[in-house]
Amino acid sequence: MIKIGVVNIDTSHPASFARILHKENRARYTGIYNDGFRTDEEIEEFIREFNLEKRYDSVEELAQAVDIVFVQGCNWDRHLELAEPAIKLR
């Protein structure tokens, strides 16, 4: 199974993707890093709803634990910055 890490869940996309991925059972979100506008309560609810394994303290730590990272924040100007740790590992 492909392990996906999600960075920020500011839009509706992360939950929509998670529902589709879990149905297929070939890939799923396993970890999350958040420095977006979602509250800790919202992050914890996402973790529970989609059975994520861990909340990470840094993008670097998340990137090392997964196969791919989805950056899903709504601050588009930061997408490259947030993706770089995963890109550098590949």
C-alpha cells in the first residue's frame, strides 16, 4: 500500500481524497503535518476519521515516513517550500 503524508488540510480536497483512496485500498493517508489554519481539534478529528498513524512535528519527519506527500494548504505561495523536504529525499 502507498503511504501518503498530507501537509495542511485547509481545503476540502484532503477529506475527499481520503474517502476515495480508502475505498480503493491501494493507498491511504498515514501521517499529517499542519501549520495551516485548521485548529488542533480539526486536525485530531481528521486523524480519527481517516485512521492516520501519526501527527508529525515537521514536514521533514513526515516526508521520511511516507512514500508521497500531498501539500493541501490554501497558501499557494508556500507549496514549493512545503514540498521541498519530500522532493529532496527522492
